[in-house]
Amino acid sequence: MKRRTITAALLAGAAAISLALTGCVAGEGAAGSTTAATASGTGTVTKGGTLNIDYATYNPLSLVIKQEGWLEAALKKQGITVNWVQSTGSNKANAALLAGAIDVGSTAGSAALLARANGSPIQAIDIFSQPEWSALVVGPKSTITSVKQLKGKQIAATKGTDPYFFLIQALAANGMKPSDVTIQNLQHADGWAALQNGSVDAWAGLDPIMANAQQSGAKLIYRNVGFNTYGFLDATQSFIKTEPDVAQTVVNTYEYARAWALKHPTQTEQILATAASIPLPVATTVISQRTNLNVSNVPGPAQLKVLKTVGPLFVQTGDVANQGLINTALKTLLNPTFAKKADPSVIGK
């Protein structure tokens, strides 16, 4: 929906006219519109329209925000409604961002870099977690216990997501190439289903589906938290440019939710269990053992370090045409402006 934005300069002018007409002097009821326009530090107030934002079971903070209604409350005063769209994987979130179906979406860092390198006009405006959400999984009765035993085997993985690039890194770490295995490109839930029915020998899993699979006897044969590339909150550049105040409100809300989730882990686990339709003990494993929410929200050196490692893999696998595109994406993907200005104290009031 088309939104109407009002700049601080225009509002300041209107305020000045109002003061002249009413005879008020500076400091006497002079807050009004100008204060509202500059409260976010963006100099813009967006009026009306709809914020399209995703939620995902791999992004627990999105589930908390959606349930608690903090974003709706924060944007109500501007006449902005919130439309929640589910993302079932980073690849789906990237597709929705590229199509303009959502303004803000949840992806792994690797997926964000891949999209940016291939021309998607997105930037990471917040880091929502440092998860260990990927591992290589085999079925309960499988005799496979190592990555090297996967040579010549069928492996399910969702291309364009962290589990896929986790698989590529795991193979490389064990002296193997993607061509040494057959990768079936299946969405996360379908990959687990394929492992269950014997269509594949292994699966590059994603939590919380993976944690739930473990409850059914599935085994994690390879884990490496360093191969996971952080949880990125991405926004389209058009949204950042035209509605910076709304982008700031989104980040403020995420940081409010982070503090709340850290203070209320049990409630956070229950929210995840309900949203993902998984047992509470599984949600507890995901939140308490494999999700680090107590991490800096500002996109920066920590993320660049891991992305510089996975970037060349995109070229090797043919997912990006050349390293030059990766280098350009690395310079333009991270936008720490909103995260640095984050003020959770303005949310929930």
C-alpha cells in the first residue's frame, strides 16, 4: 500500500505557522508535530499504509513480537497496519523481499549475502541471533557416522539457506566437493520427510525441525557452530529510504523483544513450541542450547568475518558468477545505522 511520508522540515514549517496563528511562544506547547517527526532521528514521519514483515520459526524474536503485538501498538499512532507473512526458509524470505511482498525479512547471513551478490536490493539492519541452527542429520537406523561416509550419497538441502552452505563447508572441511555427493534441493520440512522415507541418506537440517527430528531418533553426525552465519533482519533499500522511521521502529521493537526473551526464556520457549507445533522440550533445546540471543544487534565485523569465509563458496558452487560480485555485496550489505540508534525504551509504553 502506498504510504504518505512527511519530512521534519515540512512539519517544522507547519508548526511555525501554527505558533504564529495561536500566539504561542517557544516552549509553550511547542512539542507537537516537529517532535514526533524527529523522535526516531530520521526526520521523517510515515502516515498510513501497511508494513509487510515476516515471521519464521527459525527467528524466535519474530514470533514473540507477533504474539505480543508490540509492533502494532508502536505503529498505530501513525495509522500503519502490520501484515505478518510467514517465511519457511531464508530462500523464501529472499524471494519475498525481491518481489516486494515484504519490507523486512529474516534470513541467515549467508542467504542475505547470496541475494545481495545476485542483485537483490536488500541490507541487513539488525542481527536477531547467533544460532547453531544447522547440522548434518541421518536417520535413526543409519550406519553413517561421519561426513566422509557421505561420499556418493543423496543429501537433502535447501539451496540458498544456511543449511545448504553448512553442507558445502562441512564437505570442504573433510576434503570433499559438492560433486562427491548428490544434493536434492528440497525445502527444510521436505528434506526431513525425505530422510524419513529413505529418499535421501542425509539431510542438512534446520531448527526447530531438526531438534524435533532428534526427538524421533534422528542423529546429528556433524556440528560446527562456526559454520552458521548469524540471523539477519533484512530490509529492502526502497523501504529503508522512504520509511526510515518505520525501519527504526522495527529495530527498536526487535531490541525490546530481545531483552524480553532473555528475561523470559520459558515464555519464549512456549511461544516457539506453539508457533512451530513442536513439544515444549524441543523448543527448550532450540532456545536454551542452540540460540544465542545475547549477541550484539549491530551488523558489523563479526558478521563480515564469517561471510568472507562463505562468500567464495558461492562462486565455487556456481551460485554467484564471480568473486567481484561477492566483494561488492560485502561492502554494501550491512547497514548498522538503525541498530546503533536502537531504543527499546520507546516500545511497550
